[in-house]
Amino acid sequence: MDNVNFLKLTIESLERQFQGRQSLNRKETAKVLGIGVSTLDLRIKEGRNLPEYIKIGDAKNSRIVFTLVAIAQYLTNARQKVL
């Protein structure tokens, strides 16, 4: 399966799992990626190996969300590296 089709199927799958949602919180994103929240937090802190995210607010502990599209793109790119 090529990356375009994989991306499309991944987005559709995420939209089915999280109906009516455009973004996920850290806990939901970690579950989708198959990692722990602490691992996701470490990756956010180090700025490596994670989907693009949106930080809502300027405070150190501001809420962070990940769009479904960004998660799907990350999974597609991770799949490409494995192949």
C-alpha cells in the first residue's frame, strides 16, 4: 500500500474512533501511538519523534493537542522509515 492510501485510511480510522473530534489530548495521542504519556511528554520536552502539536496558551503547563491529520501523517512517516 502506498503512503497516500495509508494516510487516507489512517485518517478515516482515527475519525471513526474519535467521532466529531478534530484533535486529541496527550493521553489519547499516546494511546494511539502505543506509548505512555510520560514518553510522549519526554518527546515533547526534547522536541523529537512526535506528531506536530498545538500548544494552547503561553504558560509552561498550557494544554497541548494533536490534530488527527498530524497524527496520521506521523504514523505514515514512521511506517515509511520502517519499510
